[in-house]
Amino acid sequence: QVQVVESGGGLVQAGGSLRLSCVASRSIFSTNTMGWYRQAPGKQRELVATITTIGRTNYADSVKGRFTISRDNAKNTVYLQMNSLKPEDTGVYYCSVHARVDYWGQGTQVTVSS
């Protein structure tokens, strides 16, 4: 059974930091690109960042310089370090494994207060 589980969300003031974690089943983690996405109320889900198996990263323009995606292949875990958070970063953050099909976690809520 494939599992993708996010954690680390919460409430933080603007300018603060949070680190999200996502643990995925080993069978799908080690050979696939991982991604973080977010969905704000009333908006479509959007890309935040992705990381390939060799560590190549891609970021949405809105988070460049503030967010960092990384992965620990030994722990089947991908992280999203979020600094200098803004109210517009509020939303549900989802982790995805881009295999032959996409696997998604249940999401973790991030709320940034002004």
C-alpha cells in the first residue's frame, strides 16, 4: 500500500518560518521526483517546488529565495523549509510523488497571520 504523509503545518506570524515534512513509501520515493503544492481557499492548487532524484530543484516565482525543498533518500522524506512567510502563503500544502501516476498526501494546513 502506497502512503504519502505530510506533517509540520501550523499557524505562524508573518515573517516566521515553518518546515514541512513528507514521508512516502520507499517503493515510490527513491526513483521519482517529489513535489510540494498548495491550495488557498477559492483557488486552484498550484506548484510550490519540486525536486528530482538527483536533487535538481524548481520553484514557483512567488517562493524563490524564501522556500527550500530538499530530500533525504535514506528516510524517504522530502522537506519544505519556508522562511519569511507571508499571509498569501496561507493554504493547504500537499506533497506529491510523480511516478507513473501521481500519489498525493492528505495535506497539511499552513496559516500565516498578518
